[in-house]
Amino acid sequence: MGVGARAGLIELGESWVWMSESWVIAAFGAATLIEIGGYYIPWIDNLLDTITTPSAIVAGVVVTSASLDGIDPAMQWILSVIAGGGIAGTIQFGTAATRAASSATTGGAGNPVVSTIEAGASVLFVLLAILVPIVAAILVVALMFVVIHKIVRRRRGLLGPS
């Protein structure tokens, strides 16, 4: 969100502008690199899951709240806790459980494979979140042209040759 705000793609509310500060972006970037590196070392991976599960819930609440700025504060926080925290917590519990099962069944040797699949799926879903609305808009416009074309052809057929 900080990088998006810096690039002018996201508008943060007044109380969330700190997320676009250089030191915050650097700290989040460092935490991301540590997390990615930890995926490939099984015991660090499981330790990070222990730490990041509650952190993911808090981060989900914060990110959702930052993007809902401008609505009633009570509704903002209710939605942030339910949608942001709930979804982030569910996903984090699922990934932590998957990696714990991988550690238990493969002695940790399967964790890098699981982590790589998770990272690939994350990239795929981000791309889909960006591309699906664009493709849907193109399909709606194309459908409108098809419908208009069929209506025009039908009207011409009803009028007959002149």
C-alpha cells in the first residue's frame, strides 16, 4: 500500500499516510525478504508462522481500515476486523497448517515446495484480481456490440428490401 500510495495508485486516509514513508516501506520490504527467506528454512518457517499468524490478523485489519477511510468509524472498524482480520487470519491459519503438515510428514524437506507453490498462487491471484475486471469490461462491451448488431439485423429483416 505504501508503494501504491507513493506511485499515486492508492489514496491513503490522513491517519494512514505514514504507510508511504520511506522508512516504513523499507521496514516492510525487509520483513518481506526475511519472510520469503524463512520459507526455505523449515524451522525458521515454522517459527515465523507462530509469530506471523497474529500479525497477519492485525495487518489485515490495518490494511482494510486504511482502504476504508472516509466512512463511519464504527463501520470502518467493524468491516476491518471482520473482513480484513477474518480473511487474513483464515488464510494464515491455512498456510501455517499446510506447512506444519509438510514439516510433520516430510521432516521439513517439503516446506520449500509448499512455500513456492503458495508464492506462485499469490502472484497468480494478484494478476487475476487485476486482469479479470479488465477482461470482464471488454466482454461486456463486446456483448453490447453483438446485441446491437443482432437488433439492427433483425430490424432490417423486418423492414424487408426497399
